[in-house]
Amino acid sequence: MRLRVLIAVMGGVLATATVARGETLQVTLTGYEETPAAVSTTASGEFTATITPDGNAILYRERYSGLQAPVTQSHIHVGQLGITGSVVIFLCQTAANPDPTGLAPQCPQEGTVTGTITAANVIAGSTTSQQLNANDLAAVITAIRAGAAYANVHTTLSPGGEIRGQIRVTAK
């Protein structure tokens, strides 16, 4: 009997530990995923993140290097692979292209930017038909889980984006 109770308790602890980790997101950023046309660049980057278990935040790290021109901004967009989508979250901002919420950190020219995304970071999508509302982090997370969101870094030479990658859930 004690063994069964111990097994049940341990199973509950393991299940709780698994749930408490959240979902891991990861993507490599390259010029070849940019739209409407691929960008020939030696720049590269990586976006990694964790959706908190309660779904109320995304903790992220974005690293990039080798960009051909000054960085202007970096975002999460809602859009399928090969499709340009609405900006919904600023990952970093510059004086020339500020985050409307004022919450995103400043973009380095090269290196790493980190932050925590909450509903307050989400801006309304510019494409009305996408029906993306400000402060709706749940809708952005749903798009990410569906493979319909991407991260990209914009530069003065490539204002539509120099490097991009479709965000994927890599671990649950």
C-alpha cells in the first residue's frame, strides 16, 4: 500500500514539474526566410523563448550578428511561412522606430536582447482581417503554437527585414 501511495505521489510531482516548465520556442533567423523576397545576407540570429505555464508571459532572448546596416527594430509578426504578417510585439526598439507601448528594450547593433512579454506588450495588428487586438497575448500564443508567427530584425538597408525565422514550439 505504501508503495502505491509513493508511486502516486511521485507521479504527481513529475507531472507538476513537467507542467511548470512551460513551452520552449526556438528559431534560427536568416535572410532566406524574408518576404516578399529572400535577402542575401551573411547575418544570422536566433530567437529562443519560454511561454510561462500560466500563459501570461513569454520570456525571450534574441541574438543576432553580421547585419549589413544599422538595426531599426525587431518584432514578432503573425503570418505564415512565406507571408508578411502584422507586427504584434516589439522585441526591441530604436529612437527612430519606437515601440508604441514603450516597453521593449533598445536594440543593440549586434548581440543579445532579452525581455519579458506580457499582454501589455501586444499591439493591434495592422491587417484588420487578422483580427489581432491590442493586449491579446493569448491570440499571439495561439498563432505561435499554430506555426503562424515569426520573428525578424529590420535594418536601414532592408526595412522590411534582413533576417527572419518562423517560430516553432520545440518542447512542451
